[in-house]
Amino acid sequence: MKIFLRSREAQLIAAILVMVAAIAFRFPAFITPSNLALVFNDTSILIILAFGQMAVILTRCIDLSIAANLALCGMISALINVAYPDLSLVVVLTVVVLAGAIFGAINGLLVWKLDIPSIVVTLGTMTIFRGTIFLLTNGAWVNAHEMSDAFKAFPRSTLLGLPILSWFAIIIIGIIWLVMTRTAFGRSLYAIGGNPVAAVYVGIDVGKARFWAFVLSGALAGLSGYLWISRYAVAYVDIASGFELDVVAACVIGGISISGGIGTVGGALLGALFLGIVKNALPVIHVSPFWQMAISGIVIIIAVAFNARAERKKGRIILKSAEAKA
Amino acid sequence: MKIGGTLAAGPFQRHSMPLPPRKPVTRMETPQNDIVGTAPVFSLSGISKSFPGVRALHNVALELFPGQVTALIGENGAGKSTLVKIMTGIYQPDAGEIRVNGSVVKFPAAHHASLAGVTAIHQETVLFDELTVAENIFLGHAPRNRFGLIDHPAMRAKAKALLFGIGADVDPETLLRDLGIASKHLVAIARALSIDARVVIMDEPTAALSHKEIAELFTLVDQLKSQGKAILFISHKFDEIFRVADRYTVFRDGEMVGAGLVKDTNHDKLVKLMVGRDIGQVFPKGESKFGDVVLKVRNFCHPTEFESISLYLRAGEILGFYGLVGAGRSEFMQALFGMTKPSRGTVELEGKPIVVNNAARAVQHGIVYVPEERGRQGTVAGLPIFMNITLPSLHVTSRSGFLKLANEFDLARTYTQRLDLRASSLSQDVSTLSGGNQQKVVIAKWLATKPKVIILDEPTKGIDIGSKAAVHAFMSELAREGLAVIMVSSELPEVLGMSDRIIVMREGRMAGEFSRQEATPELLVRAAAGISEQAA
Amino acid sequence: MSGNATPRQLPDRLGSRAKDLIYSWETLLLLVLAAVFTINSFASPYFLDPWNLSDATFNFTEKALIALAMALLIISGEIDLSVAAIVALASTMMGYVASLGGGTFAMVLTGILTGLLCGAFNGTLVTHFKLPSIVVTIGTMSLFRGISFIILGDGVFKGYPPEFAWFGQGYVWWVFSFEFIFFLAAAMIYTILLHKTSFGRTVFAIGNNQTAALFSGVRVGRVKFTLFLLTGLMSGIASVMLTSRLGSTRPSIAMGWELEAITMVVLGGVSILGGSGTIPGVVIAAFIMCLVTFGFGLLNVPGIVMSIFVGLLLILVIAAPIVYRHISQRRT
């Protein structure tokens, strides 16, 4: 229990509760279940992407192409829908997830086989992915009226009172939680980031695990691509532009260490929710939404400072008396 | 054990850790006789291994017997760590054979060694701080449920049983980072047991443990023995060796110089084997002429690392610092050099009190430090030799901030020549040099600043014999020229051969001070290990 | 060593510097530049017109100014992702001063001071609080641009004094704009700073091995703080030019510039892991990106397609030596 209270999750829950309580004090409507469900729904895509980014960051890499990948896969789904309006959504979903995974695999292969720093690789693929959207469409938009109703309606349709979009997020939370805590792959991601040398000692292939982290990140970006396009019912080159930074921010706020090996599924979820609540609360408390960016900037800086303090290694304690006190 | 960055990324497979029951790697040959301990379960013969510029191991042999503890004894740099890396598949030997149960095997990667039942518990525990105890124990071979997912309840239960079996009071669900060093060791031991090891290597397992914890560890070693495991126990501490070991093997300078049963030997014989060399001949120690006191340290304290260190140092004097690894010597030296902040104490240089709160200030005052971790703290790999040498002297070689390459080359040439550096040119990348020559570059860098006090931390660690002699000779020469020298060393002959005076540290405190005349190997070893006269 | 029969003198260097120069990254970049130049002049009749070429430089000088300082920062092993946000904030502050009736001098001073302050803020967080620069500057990137949004919302500052336009639109002599001449001067200064001063030497030392530099008495924190300050300064100057050129300020100004500046730096041969690189390389890379953009523009290729090209170039340029090494290793 004591350990939990010191954890990032507990700090975030406390911060979120304080924030929500303060808002609710003046604007009780904010904490009605229906409004909170709206906030969650609005944050769903950020949550899904944060998990992909988390897997990559755990291995001491970073995926800056995640939003561009989303945009490209989103455009692919829109174009498929325009060309074959009657095609089953299951097929569309399968295609975007696969496409995203392949784009992620390109990142992963460059990092794994050529040892290029992930920041350079994904900086490059980020512009390539966006450029590819332009090549596919010649810069044209795919507008709402060109998409089929089923395509647009699916994420909004409700199941048990929640939109399908929210259910996607919930299911992904479950799957990622299983992957991270219950599979050898998930645990190996932590091992690689925490102690790469020791990971080799226990027989983990560091490069290969990184590759799969990028594939996972890509697949989730692909899925998010469809969700984004269908939700906003428009597709063009610049959708979700700059969103990769929100995703990294959610991870950092969630306590995922940029130097790898540290971070939990709960942390990433709460980090994303924190940003989502800030974004949704501002209009409610009559603060101009233009404050959102500066606020998330300050939150990121504070979160990094917290992360760094938690990570600062204790030196070797040689004196027995000091050890007893410590 | 220090883990170098030189691991070749082998074609390891992620899921290839063995699930018990283990696949037999070698044909199980039934020993000719039933008496446990007569046939070695693991043996090495003719093993050699070289690195650029260093011969780490030469034609060494080792045999481990089931149910017995073999102590591996040797100074730092004797080749023990390299041997452990060969036994666990991290390094490949240049020559020689590894046999498990009599059959020749090869360990091309780490998991091959663990498949064969060889596991190591390392000095600086190589585990994962952010994973739980249970996950650390079972990483790579966790129990699975029928969906193929990690079966946490089963893993927890198994971990609990393993930990209980070794008497460890550790909750399998705690994160490793929340444990103390002793508990981490226990987790490492549990991991070793979880893969059903036949051979357990314990690399200086007691280096960071308290007396009580050491006693508990020994109980555990006895338990492992009774389970028929073959144990390789690496330690500097003689009392521990006599307490737990059945057999011993002594390494010196990468060669095996002795082996036998512990009951047939004694403390003195082992020290002699380990130290070996005739001390007077190797070390070029001339007549010492001392000048005035240059450095005076009073009651230097650090909150966690050392306490009440006081010393004086005269010009022309070499002051040796002896102690076991982790005794706080390097930590003290780095505080003196301004890298860490002491909590109390004063430093006087040439009679004037000085405050050294960063390395730049220390260098200005004329106190310089040749670090033990040469690759990390000494040389700037990627820069050429001359830039390494002039780095602290740029204010001298440059004019109002603008570089003067000709001055830099002059300075570098002068000092590389003095130190007889072996290189093709001054523009060669320093990382392409051998360990000994890199050390010469670091020393040249500091001499170029014309220091008053030079601190050498394990100056000959990991360098070849030839360069060692050169460094020793040079150290004497420096002292003769009136430089005040502090030398930290864990090598007895070096300390005894080079020092005018010797301070021994143990557990962060001064454990004795000896003049050159009164110092003997036995005295130093006893002071460092804290053994009383009777125990030895 | 004294007493040694044959004291050896090491040569300063083996081989000639000229040979090193011929096989250098910069030479390769120059060849690429020449190729781009040749292809462009064949592809479009408008390319070789001096006024067209001069116009083309406006597109990149401001980013390249930032890239100069960024190169030093990356060589030292750090990075600043907030540069474009600094440009936006500095532009907003200039607009604010102008709206209060400030003249050209007050505006320029404000722009430069804002840049310096932002750089100092980044530098303090990284060197004093020891935070990783990549995430800190993601945070300050959001913060700086966020402040611009708070001040401006979806509004715009415009109506700057006419003299102010000179910084981004004026010409010093013939086709040579103030921006371009300033960039050449800055490139010269940064070349000297990095390659000819002891400060530059410590930057390389820190980038190759920060710990060893610290253990050699280098004041690592002070050097890094200076580099963040310089990056802020260059962003402030770039902001003055951009604001002057556009004649207006919106909070979304200079969006995405950090990536273009970093691409210039990496394309210029600076290792993203720190420790190596040259300013001439970065300058040539900036020219290549300028001419490629310009050439594509003349051929009516949209900017976004050109960004694919830049992305591919970035990865290929980094991958080529690695692939080459892999192949040559396999052969031996």
C-alpha cells in the first residue's frame, strides 16, 4: 500500500481527482457520468496511441511517426471506403491494422538491422508517410459525403451505453495490459530498457524485441487511423498533425521514462486521461481553449522533473551506519 | 563483475530459455563410480583468451565437482571475470575446451550456457530493477497458462517456494528496486535455482554484504552443496574461502598457478600463490626524498560513502591506498577531486585551505585524478590522442580562446614522448589504442597541466605486463621529480612495491596506516578484510 | 621516458589533410549540391536567374540560422525541439511590443531577448535540474507556443513599422538580401566557434564522452547552458527575420521548423548521437535543401512531395555508411 501511494499512478489519480473536484465545485455538470463518458470517448484515440508509444519508449526508442502513420492509414481506410463503399468494416479494419503494422515494421527494421537511432528513422518516415498521403490523393480531401454511412457511424454507435470508440479503447487497454504483464514479449520490453546488457545475459534479442515494439505501435496507429477519420468524417494530408507530441506527452506524464524500462499501462492510461480532462475541462470553466497548449507544456515539464527524481539512482552505500539509516 | 560493452549481439532467441525438464544438451555419461565428487561435472582445459593489447587468459584449466565448492582466487586483472564470461557464453575462448559431464560443449551465446545448467550470480547483480522479484526469477522461462500467457499465480507460488527454500524473507511481488543489495543477491540465487542449474558461479557474492548476511549466504551455499550443485566461489577474502570452499584454484596474470584441496593448504601458501612475484625485483622503486607536506586532509566525511579520512602527503612521496573492492577508496578520491560533495572535513594544499567543489577547480589547484574506469571517465573516445591530452590545458595552448594546433601538437608530442606512447600518430583516435597506451594518454593529459598532486586509481588495472612496468617506472620518476602521488590499488605487490606509505581502507573507514618498512602482505590483507590475528 | 634508448616522436598525423578532405562527408555533400544545381538548371530555364536564386534563399536562411546553433547542441549530445516555438513566442512578443507602440529597435530587441530567455529556460532545466533535453524541450515547445496562443488566440498582429520590413525583405547589395548576408556571416562565426576555439573543442569532448570531459575539468554544465542560450538567440534572430518578411504574426508561425532544422543538421553529417559533425557540412546541407525545394517548386512539384524526398534522403544518408560497413565487414 505504501508503495502504491508513492507510485506515479497514485499521484496521477490524486491529481486527476483534485482537478475534477475543483471543476465540479463550480460546474457540477462536469462530473455527470454522461459527461465523463464523453471525456473518455474523446480521449480514446490518445489512449490507444499512448500504449503503442509506451511499448517503443520502454525499449529506449521513440516513434515520432506515430501520428503520420495514423494519418496515412486513415486515408487508406477512407480511400478504400470511397472505392468500395459496401466493403465490410471488418475488412477495412484488418487492412488498416496490417498497413499500420507494416509501416511500423519499416521503422523497426531500420532500427533493428541498420542500428539507426530511432529518432532519425521516425523523423524521416514521418515526412515520408505524410508525403505518401499526398501522393495517394494529390492533396485532395475525402469529405464526409463521400464516405459511406456505415463507415462513419460505426465508432459512434453505442453498445451498453458507450460508443464503440470507447469500447475500442477499453478492449485495447485490456489487451495491452495482458501483453505487458502476461507475456514474455511484454516483460522483455521492460528488461531491455531497464538493463540492456543484462537482457543479453538472459538471452533476449534486443533488436528483435524493439522491432516488435515498433510493429505494435504501428498497428495501433493504423487502427487509430480509421477511428480518427470516421469520427471526424474527413481525411486530408494534415490530420493529426503534431499529435505525436501529445502522445509522447501522455507517456511522459504517465511516468514512462524516456530513458526506457520504466512505466506501466495504468500510467500511460492516466497520463492520456489527464491531458484529455484538461482539454475537455477548459471550455467548461470558461478558459479559452488556447490555454490548453501552455498548460500541457507545464505539465510535461513537471512530469519530467518527477520522473527524473524517481529515477535518480542511489549511490553505492558503503558505510554500514548509513545503510542502517537508509 | 563489470560488464563490458563489447558483447557481440549474438543470434539469441527470445523464448529459448529452458522450461524444466531441461533438454539434455550433452549425453549424460554415467560416471564409472558412484562416489559423488570424483568426476568433475564441469571442466575447462587449455582455455586462452586475448583482447587487443591484453592477454586475459592463457592456457587455464578448471574443474568443478558436484556437491563441492571450488574457490577461484586471484587479484584484480588475474582473469577471473573473463573466465566467468567464457563459462556463461558471453565470451568465446580463442582456444581450449569446455566439458560438461565429460562431453565437449560450446556456448555460442548466453542461453546455451544456461541450457547446459551453468548459471552465474554476478558481483554487481545483473537483474532488472523495474520488474518484480518473481519476474526477475522467471524472466525467459515463466510458467504459462493454457492461453500461453504468463501464469502469474503459478509464478508467484513457485517464486515463493524457491525463496522460502533459501530462507529469503522476500515478497515475490515487490519490485526489485525496492530491495537492498543482500536481498537482490538472494533473488539472483533463486533465479539460478529456478533454471535447475548444475553449476553455480558466485562472483564475489559477499562484496556488498554485512556480516550477518554473509553468514546467511554461507548457510545457503551449504544447502546448495547438499543438493549436489557444483559451485565456483570467487572471492578475495581468505576467511570466507576457508569457511566454505573444498577446493581452490589460483589465477595470476591470466594463468593458473595452483589448485588443490583447501584442507591441504593454508593462508600463507595461498597468499604466496596469489601474489607470486618477487616484489623487490619488479618494482623500480628508487630512494625516496620527501619534501614539504603538499596535501593535508582532515576528517573527510561523506554521508554514505566514507568517514573520517585524514591524511598528509609530502612532495616526492607515493601514498598507497589498499583495500577490497568497494571499500570506498575511489569514492574518497573522487570527493578529493571535486566530483562529489563531502559532508565534512577540510583540505589544505601547501598550507592553504582550499575548497574543491568541481573538477575544474581541482585541476586549477593542481590536484588531478587518473580514474579507475578508464573508458568511461578517462579517455574521450572519438577524439584523437592530442585532443585528449590538451583538453584540460586548452587555456594554455590556445590564444584568447582560439585554438593553436601547433601548440597542441607540441604539448602532446612532449608528453607522449616522455611516456613512450606507442601509436602511429598523434591524430589517431584514442579508442584504437591498447589499454596500457590509453592509460599513458590519460597520464600525459594530467602531466601537461603541471599538477602538484596526482591521484592514480588502479593505474595498472586491465593493462598488459609491459605497460604495467612502464607505468610503475614512470610513477617512481614523477615522485623523484617532486610530485606528490596517491596510488589506489587492489594489487598487493603493486601497493607494497611502489608505496612509501600505505593506508588501508575498509568499509569506508581507515583501517590502518603502515610505513613501507612495516607493511607485509599479511598485515594489509588482514587490515583490509578485518581479520584478527587469531583467525588467520 | 627518460632512460629509454630510443625516445619516439609521434608524427602529428598520418597522410595528408587534403586526402581526408577529399574523402569527407562535406565533399560528398558538395557533389550532391552540384548535381542538384546541374539537374535544376537543365530542368527549368528560370533556375539560373540570379533574382530567382536570391528569392529561393529566403525560404531557408531562417531555418538554417537555427540549424547552425542546433548543430552545436546536437554535437554536444543534447537537442532542442522547442526552437520553432521560440520563433513563435518571439514573434508574438514583438507583435505585442509593436501593438503597444514600440518602434523597430524595441521590436528587434524584444525578439532577441525573448529568444535568449527561452534558451536560458531550456538550459536551466537541462543543466541545473539535470532533465533529459528531448522531453524537456517537447514540454517547452508546448509551453512557448502555448503562451503565443494565450496572447493571440486566433488573432493576428500586423501593421509593423515600415523600417522593420528591411530585416526580412531588404537587400544589402544587388541580389544579396540582408538575410542571406547575415546567414553567411553567422555560418562563418559558427565555423570558427566550433572548429577554431577551445569552446568548440569542449563541445566535441562533451559529445563524445560527457563523463570523461567532466573528469578532465571541463565545465560541462556551463558549456551546455551556453549552447541552449545560443540556440535561443538564433531562434530569436530567425524570428525577427521571419516576422519582418511576413509582416504579421500568428501563433502557428514557423510550425514544424524544428524538424527541418534537425534534418539540415543530420543531413550535414552531424551524428544525432553527438560527438561529430561540421558547420560547413550543415551549411552545404542547407543549400541542398534550399535548391531541391526551389527546383521542385519551379517544376510545380508540391512541397509535400519534396518532404518525402527529404525524409528519404535523411534515412538513406544515415543508412548508406552503415550498410557499407556491414557489407565490407562481411567480406573480411
